Amino acid sequence: MAPRLANESSESAGRKSVGAAGNWVAALRGLAGYSAPVERCDLCGVTLEPRHAHLIEAAAKRLLCACVPCALLFGDQSARRYRRVPDRVALLANVRLEPAQWDALRIPINIVFFFRSAAQQRWMAMYPGPGGAIESQLDLSAWEDLVQANPTLAELEDDVEAVLLNRLDGAAECFRIPIDRCYALVGLMRSNWHGIGGGAETELAISNYVAALRTEAGGSADTAHA
């Protein structure tokens, strides 16, 4: 059954497209029959392997592809203009999100990610839309309450890690993912969206995205409370 993107219980572009997430998004594109373009390091221009690192320039809201030397050199600088994006994906099995807690977030679709901005010193909620990432302008006090009840959520690294909540087709999953996976999600919806409701291609792309997360998190379930 195709996922229901809309949440019926409630009513950005940087230097790179938000869908540019290296080998991970290329694999998803492969499922849809697209060929992956050759990618180059955004810092030195060298041709990259399909699996490569990413850096985030949080101040400019840019995701950059990086070769290993540049990722090590720029990602570890004390000035921290760039931060290296980790590659760990985990299912936060002990984080429970009750229906009432989800409704309190008032997110209009059934998949959303949260990350903490170091510059703004606050949590931000974003969800994918046909035009790109959409930031929720609602009060996030309900999310803050959820973080207090689940200290594991507070362990995420600012700007480079996110919590993704998936409520598609009755699921109630919470993933800890790198921020580039969030950009991949937004890019998939943006590139596959057709018409008013998105269409079957969008639904398939999101289903594949979630399935890939489950596979990647298969051996990385975080079941311990902080």
C-alpha cells in the first residue's frame, strides 16, 4: 500500500540541491532507473567515489560533497566553518511517540525531521514539500517536552544530525540520521512530485527512502536510554 503523506489529524535552496546526498541518494535514484552523475569535491574539484563524505556549512545552509582529505582538513578545523556529517543511522526504539504527542506537534504530513541549530540555539522542525524543505512555524514546546521525556534525543550533534519521525501507514518510528539523509528526503519529494497530490512516483520514492533507512539501521538499533 502506498504511504499516506498527509497527516489527516491536523491541518531553501543552498549551493547544492537539497537532494544531493552522495551515494545514498544515488542508490535511491537507481531504484527509479536514473543514472547518477559524476560528482566532484566541492572544495578541491577532484572526482569523488560513489561513497563519499559530506560537510555542512550551517551558516549558509549548504551541504558540500567532500573527498577524504578535504573532509579531514576542513571538517576538523577549530574555526568550525564546516562540520563533517556523520554516517550513523539508528532506530531509536525506546523513544515512544503517542498519538496525542504527535497531534500536539501539529505537523501537516506524516514524516518530519527535527534538528538543533547551533547558531539559533533552538530546535527546528522541517518537512518535505514539492518546492523543497518547509520549516514549521508552530510552537515546538510539545517537541521540547518530548526531548525532556527522552534524553536520548538531546544527544544529537547540532546541525549535522536529526531525528526523523515516520508515521506513514500507521508506523511510529523514530530514527537518528545524518542531516544529509534529510536533504535526500526533501530532494526525492521535490524531484518526483507530480500534480496536486504528488502521485505514485512520490509515494514509491518515500517508501523506498524509509525502507533504506530501516535496512541501514538494521544493526544500529539504539535501545538504551541516556
